[in-house]
Amino acid sequence: MGKRKIRVLIAKPGLDGHDRGAKVIARALRDGGMEVIYTGIRQTPEQIVATAIQEGVDVVGLSCLSGAHNQLFPQVVKLLRKQGVDDVLVIGGGIIPYDDIPALKKAGIAAVFQPGTPTEEIITFINERLGDHH
Amino acid sequence: MKGKFDVEKEYGRWQETALKKALERSPERRKSFQTTSNIDLKPVYTPLDIEGLDYLKELGFPGEYPFTRGVRPTMYRGRFWTMRQYAGFATAEETNQRYHYLLKQGQTGLSVAFDLPTQIGYDSDHPLCTGEVGKCGVAIDSLADMEILFEKIPLDKVSTSMTINATAAILLAMYCAVAEEQGVPLDHLRGTVQNDILKEYTARGTYIYPPKESMRIITDIFSYSKDHLPQWNTISISGYHIREAGSSAVQEVAFTLANGIAYVEAAIAAGLDVDSFAGRLSFFFGVHNNFVEEIAKFRAARRMWARIMRERFGAKQPTSWMLRFHTQTAGCTLTAQQPDNNVVRVAFQALAAVLGGTQSLHTNSRDEAFALPSEESVTIALRTQQIIAHESGVGDTIDPLAGSYAIEALTDKIENKAFEYINKIDEMGGGIKAIESGFMQGEIADSAYRYQREIEHKERIVVGLNEFTAEETPFTDILKISPQVERYQKEKLDKVRAQRDPQKVKDALEKLKQAAQGTDNLMPPILEAVKRYATLGEIADVLREIYGEYKEHTIIT
């Protein structure tokens, strides 16, 4: 009681239309007790950041399977910071090679989840990171 | 029927004695055994399960109605399926090299993967394309790129499949223009454009225009091709992406054929005679893990389409009744964990596709849970097909599993369940309505979620993922697309824009605009614009301006 539900924005940056993962995770997080907003496909980093701020979310989950993650994920973090938002947890997933993960983390993506990650692991990660604040 | 009585009696006896005793000693591994389509499987199938099977009516002979046993009288005894690896990345130059490599390795057809900007009608320098250029396919901005893509590939000798939908008319026009430059007459061209917009709205996402306007472009391609490209498959009605988005096997068949019905209806409404275009419709399915269900699925789909075309649409030509299809092994079954295991998965899936009578096949590579495949991985995938073809012997007799009690019973079951869906979609007003209302999307999302939960609850075992796991070193030997590609592609585009005749481009685009506002076929003005080196983005924009853009309705159920 008294705890606000964690609010999550699941977003598809870029032109990629593969939304199976985004939808499954949106539903799993909701079933895991979070409030989830899903942007739909083909969102620019600018649109994602605007929605994140407007909805006052705690977490932004980015999904990309097209290979454009190296450009798009960091851009979302950069724009959030530019708007003075630095307490939103940004995580990502999709078809992302191991070699790309260190740079994404350095750019502010808190975690990168590759194919096969149990949704439970993502829920646990979010809860642990945000636990105290909610 | 003394025989039937005996089997029935003996089946009852077996259940009461041998089976019962065995179950009392130790129960089965699970309470129930189900396929991906929630079809309950019996412990054993017997002649009782195919009791009503009328061989001539339900199966017939290869190459004859209802084509359950295959669309060709000789099938793989005549020639093997076309081995067609989907490939494309970075620039036209690099992809052209991959094509030459694949053809040298014994591949028998080409299959072009375009990057997302090309698929969604944006030039490489459009602001929305940041990071996407050359990533999941080859970047094509103008005829200049297409000329490079097919350099030294004789278009009268290879067949080419192009995974292109919203911008299919533009890429087909570019292909025709390259053929003309090579001196190849259009009626010699063999290949396919995917051109299936309906599944883009439900499963794949590369739509541009709203459904009605998209259907007009599609029927214009049908109409143009019947006069100019008689050997070209004008559409590849695709279940693959529906399945990849999470559907079951039954839903894959049902939604694909429902979309097929919508295209046939649209073409008839546009004034085309059904037999003038139906023979050039082709299909594309995925092949998943459940071996028996998948084989039955292909057989059921063939029989259903034959019945739909003959009975529902009154098509008279046997070629109009045939469901010819391409298959790709299911990308969603590839694991990032222990990726070498994917080679084995792909082999079983490919075998199911061959036993199901596919006309062409793409086998996925082991590393595709990380990136586009490396040359080494894609070679193993191609070799897998060659081993099935040349070593397994499964192609030496046609439809060898026909008559299997389980296969025939499942073929019937899938047909019945898929027709139930199609009837439901008919009641909603057809495929387009079922998409606009979100019905298909909702059904697919539900199945996807169920599948994920089954894995997480270990009701479904995926080797290396939720069982038989192991510590492993990251798999990093993958194909990398250089970030230079985007810059290089933009430079090429600038050069094309600088070298062409701007007035001729303007005139051609104006002609296209007039056709789009009226009812003239769009293909001739698109072909004209392409030859003037109008860019893909410029051509797509003319139609955007007139037709508007589709916006999806996203609902998380």
C-alpha cells in the first residue's frame, strides 16, 4: 500500500516492424504488476522521449531487431538527458550482438536482453533497480 | 465391414489391457499432448482415424486436384525444390558479391533482402533512416543501385524473389529496367515480388499506404504482369511472418488463405478474370519445430486453396487451383544460446518442408539470433538443403508420408480448424475487416504470449535455453555492417540526383501523379520514372501525397 506502480514505456525506435517481443514483454510486465504503455512501431527517439516525459514513466524499454540499435538506443538516452531526465531506467532488447553491448551500456543503456531472456528476469531486474523508490 | 469392426474391437481391447496396464505402471510424460495449434494428439492413430477418407477426393494424385500430394506430377523426381537463400546487406556492391558466391556454391535462385528504408519508401538520406541504411538488407535508392545489385547476373537464367511489399511496384519496375538494359525480354523473367501488404498490417510492419489504396497498387501489378510478365509470381501471400509473430500452425494457414481470398476478391472487383491472374499467385510459409504438424499443415493448405479457388471462385484452370509455395525455416526457433544447435533445428524443419512438398526453400543460419548470417554460416545452411536433396532420399518418391494415419488425420484436422477461422473472418466481412478490427493481430499476440509462458513454465522445452543449459563463451564471429555504408549510400544518391535530367524526372513523376489520381495502371508511369532515375523515395512520396499513410492501432490485450 502506498506504493505507486512502476510505469514502463515499451518503445520501438526506428523502422523495424518486428513487434512480437515488444508486445510479449509489455504484457508480461503488466502481468508482473507494472503499468505499461506501448508506443507501437516506427517511433523516432524524439517521439519516444516526448512520450516518456509526458507519461512520467520510470522505465523505457527499447526493442529493435533491425540492427539500428547502436544509433537509436544511445540517442534516446541522450535526448532524455538533454531534457534533464536522468532518473529513468533505459533498457533494451532485440537482435543485438554481444560485441555491441559494452558500448550500449556505456551510453547509458542499463541492460541489454538478448533473445531467449525469460520475462521474469526482466521483471526482477526492473524491480531491483527501482525497488526502493516505489 | 468386418475389417473395421475388428480394428475397433481390438483397439478397445488394447486400451483396456496393454495400454491401461502400462499407464498404471508409469503414467505418460504429460497429461495431454498437443500441437502448437492446441490439437490434442492421440496416443496412436489407427485406420479408424481415416475411416471416411475418400482417396480420390481428398488426396488424388500429384499434379492433380486437390493437390494434397503435391502440385507437380513428378515433384522432386523431376527436379529438386529451388534452393533460395534470402540475402542482402549493406550496399548493392557487397550484396552482388554474396549472390555470386551463393550461385557458385550451387544455390539455384536468388532472394533479395532489402533494408527497411527501401521497404518503407524512404531514400537513404531521409531523417527517419538514421542507423537503418543497409542493416537488415541491401539499400536501393534508385535504378543505379539495382544495376549494381544484378551486375553480371543474367536475369534470363536466374529466378529472383524479392521481399518487397509497400514498394513492390517500384522495385519490380527497377528489375524490369535492368532486364531491358541486359537485353532480356520481360516475358523471360522469372521470379516473385512478395507484394503482400495485408500481412504487413498484422505481422511485419512495412506498410505505407492504407489498405484500400495498397490493394489498388497490388491489383495494378497483377494486371500489368499478366500482360507483360507471364512467368512472374505477382504476389507471395505470406504466412511466414504471421507465424513468426507468434501464431499457431492453424492460424498461419487460416490467416494466409483469408488474405489470399481478399486479394482474389480485390482483383475480381478490379475487373480481372480469375483465371487470368490466379495461376501467378504464390505462397510463403514458415516451417516450425513440430514435425508431424508442419507436414500436415502444408498438405492441408494445398487442399484448402484448391477447394477455395475451384468452389468459391469458380476458377477453371488447374493452375489457378495450385498452391505453390516457398518455405523458410522458422527464425523465431533459433536460439542465441548454444547457437550451433540451430544447425540441427534447421535441418529437421527443412526436412518437414520437403516432406510437405515445398517449391523453394530458405534454411536459416545458426547465427541469426545475433545478426545477419556470416558467409560460413550461410554455407552450412545451404549445405543442409543439399544433403536433404542428394543424400536423404526423401525426394525419390512423392509425398512419402501420405496414408500415415496420423498425417492424414492431422491434415484433416488442420483443414477443418483453419476453415472455421476463415468462416469467422468471412462473417466479419473478410480479411481486410479482420485486420482493421485488430482480430488477427489479437489472435496472433495471444498465441505468442502463450508460447512464451509455456517456455518459461517449462511446459515447452527448448534445448539450451530452458533445459540442458551450459556456460558458454559469447558467439561473436558474426557479420558486421560498417557504419560507412550509410555515408557511402548517401554519396551515391547525391551523384545520381546530380547526373540525371531533372525535367524528365519531374515530368515522369507528374505522369505518375495523374495515374494515381485516376484509374490508369500505375506500373507504366512507375517504370518510366525509374528509368529517368527518379529515386525510390520520390516515387513513394508521390503516392503518399495522394493516398496518405496508414497508422496502426496498437492494443495490448
